Amino acid sequence: MADSFDVRLEVLTADTQLVPRAKEEPPEFPSAGSSQPSFFLETFGCQMNDHDSEKVAGVLVGRGYRQVDSPAAASVILYNTCSIREKAAQKVFSRLGEFKDGQDGGKIIGVLGCLAQQEGQRIFSRAPWVSLVCGSASYRNLPELLAELEAGKRRVSGLDKDTEETFETEVTRRDHPFRAYVTIIEGCDKTCAYCVVPYTRGRERSRTSDSILREVHKLADADYTEIQLLGQTVNSYRDPSDRKLSFSELLLRVAEIRGIRRVRFTTSHPRDFGADIVQAIDSTPVLCDHVHLPVQSGSDRVLRAMQRTYTREEYLDKIALIRAAQRHIDITTDIIVGFPGETDADFEGTLSLMEQVQYAGAFSFKYSPRPNTPALHMADPIPEDEKGRRLAALQEKQRQIQSRCNESLVGTTVEVLVERQSRQENQWSGHSTSNRVISFTSSAEALVGKYVPVSVTHGGPNSLTGEHVI
Ligand code: 5AD
Ligand code: SF4
């Protein structure tokens, strides 16, 4: 999605300003041998990785590198990797395989992110042509690591996880012209039995509220209107400064910054989700009508085995808090099927919970065994075809729920942040505050970046269509 947007370079120092890359700037792709070093950066995985890549790109641009659009044009090739499920990890190794046997033409090849942290130095033995391996908890050391490579060192790695620090950069290269990601907490201290994140991203570290608010002020000054606060467990935020803002207080402070029209946050952990967050949303229209609250399973037995730290009933209590709000707040979720030992009855429990909650959207996955996780050696693995069957049944149920939910919006008017103009005449698309994709017709001009009212005329399972209300 990001590749169709203009790219912006944001410089986060007191006296410098955000510098957008001019649209008309001719693309230049210096060859590996040209004097200005260039880099290609491909990102796999979640929004945290997307945003880490923006920061990594910022660090490199700050060191005089130029970003290019293909590995062939780059002197440094970087993959910011994901290892949340096995497929994601395999994809990275197949990418790396393309540079086997010296086919890299002497380029520097680096592996960043979760797979780098998980595999560590083993990446050098599996792909000896790689020269940089760096996990996200060590990104603050990237400039030094790069300097060592520039000085001729053959291999460098940053695999430290036990850090108290967050990755703050002076320069961030933003991939979206109106929406900006802002990390407020890194790492994860939960111990979900299936999940590699606590292992790959290290301990939970929150940024000070001052630093976060300063960044949002600068973004607002640079005409960003939508802020997405990020963290693996964003609502576990704990302000390390004397101000000690709670997460909901931070939401309110971000929302009151002049120029900011929408504030989103993801991902929330049910255990740390309280009524104060709902009250904040309820009192402040800038806080979007959407909460992403991963449930993972609807069965108490499976939730316990997953070490999710809540029961089905406790989760449903959090849903009740959200449903009690004055305005409708959409709820989306993540669900895993086929966790070791999941019976048909457990799976039915997940389907019934979906029916009860009526999620506006759900990301669903087959359980994938991951290295270093407690679930890796759990008894009673579920066969792949059974996992596939459950996933298909769950997705079909969710499709029906979403269709009903989207159809119920026909006739209402929603506010849309317009993100693109389609090739078809008078066709535009964007997102509503509840994060639904909506395409609509309008004879107006230059709508991209604006907030416009759209009357919904049709609701499909995955998106809405409508007409601009002029
Ligand atoms: N297998 C399948 N899905 C997983 N997730 C995390 N770890 C695994 C795994 N080992 C899913 C969870 C999480 C989302 C980001 O990815 O649903 O919320
Ligand atoms: Fe993984 Fe659980 Fe932490 Fe989410 S809360 S990142 S699923 S360990």
C-alpha cells in the first residue's frame, strides 16, 4: 500500500523541518559502484516493522545514503524481517537465496528485525553472503554497525536484547503523506505460549510522554492529520517520566494537539484494557471509533494453555465496556486456530464468541510452531489439514458477520480521509474513522488528504461504497 504514496522525510530535531521528497524529483538509481552509497529496503510483517523501516531509512539517509527501488540499483540491500509464523521466515530465506554464490555483485546484504534476532549469527552460516544481522532492540546501534561495514569490516551484528532503550532517531523517512506512525512502547513482557515477539523484540520499554508529544507536535506542524500510536501491547504503556501519564491520558493529550484529526492505536492487550480508554474515546471524537483487541481463542482451556492471562468471560467484560460507549466503536481481533490440543469443542467456542462479539474485522491464522516458545513442544499437535479446515470455517463465519455489519451501514454518512484517486473518473477511496475501506464517487477535485462526508450506498464483506455528500 505504502508504495503508491509520496514519501516524506522527517527530521526530528528542534531546528529542522520535515522535508517532503518532491514528487517531480527524477528517480536516480546510482549503480553499486557509484560514489553515493544507495540502499534498497524491503519490509516484511507488521506495522511495527513498517515503522522501524521508516526509521532505519531515516538513519541511512542521514548518513548520506540514497534509497532506491530495486536491489539491482543498490549498494546495500536490507531485509527487515518477520518471524511471527514460519511462512514469513521462509519467505526471507528464499529472498536471501537469490543472492547465493556471489550473485550479489559485491553488495552489502543485511538482515534486520525479528528473524535476525531469532536466528542471530546462524544467518551467517546459512547465508554466508550476508554481512549485517541486527535485531530491532539493537537498531540504536545501526549507525556504528554501518560505520564498521563502511570501514571494511566483513561481518557485523547487533543482537543485544536486554536494553532499556527505545529506538529514537533524528530522521524518519515517512511512507505516507497524511498518516504517521508513532511508537510509544517497544518489546513485550507478556508470555503468550505461541509467540516469538518477547524473544525477538526484547523487554517492554515505554517512551517518555514528553518525547511522544513532541514528535506528534512536529508531525502536526508538518500537516500530518492522522496519528497511529504503535506498540505490541500499546495499552500497557507506562510513562517512565515524572509526569506518569496513563495510556488513556496520553491518548487525550495526543488528541488535543492542534491539527490532529484522527488518533488510532494498536495493538491492545485485553488484560490492560480498562474503562478509562473507552471513556477517553467517548469524550473525544478525534480518538477513532475502533479498537483492535486480539482474543486468540474463545475457549478458556485454550486461553489458559496460550497463557493469555484472561478468560473468555473476562474478555467479554472488556467487550461490554466498549459496547456501553455512547458512540459505536468497531472492534477487530486476531484469532489463532489449531493451537496444540484445541478440540472441536474449543473451536466451536471461538465461533460462538465471534457470533457474540460481531467483530468488524478479524485477522485469523493457523497456529505455527515457533522456536524458543513454550508451545513448541506441547503435546497433541493438530494436523495441518484440520487447521486448514478450521481456518476456512472461521473465515466464512467472519465474512458473513462483516457482510451483515457493512450492509447495516447503508444509508448512513461516514467521514472519510481520502487517500487515493482511482484511475476511473470521479472515483476515490480512503478510510472511515472506524478504519473501514470505502470507495466513493465525487465530481470534486483534489480530494486526496481531505476529510469528506460520504453517504454509504453499498456494503460488501470487505469494504463499503458510497457517494460524496456535497
Ligand atoms: N502462530 C500463528 N499465529 C500467531 N500469531 C502470533 N504468533 C503466532 C503463531 N506462532 C498471531 C496472533 C497475533 C498476531 C499478530 O499473529 O494472532 O495477535
Ligand atoms: Fe506476542 Fe502475546 Fe506479546 Fe502479543 S502480547 S506480542 S501475542 S507475547
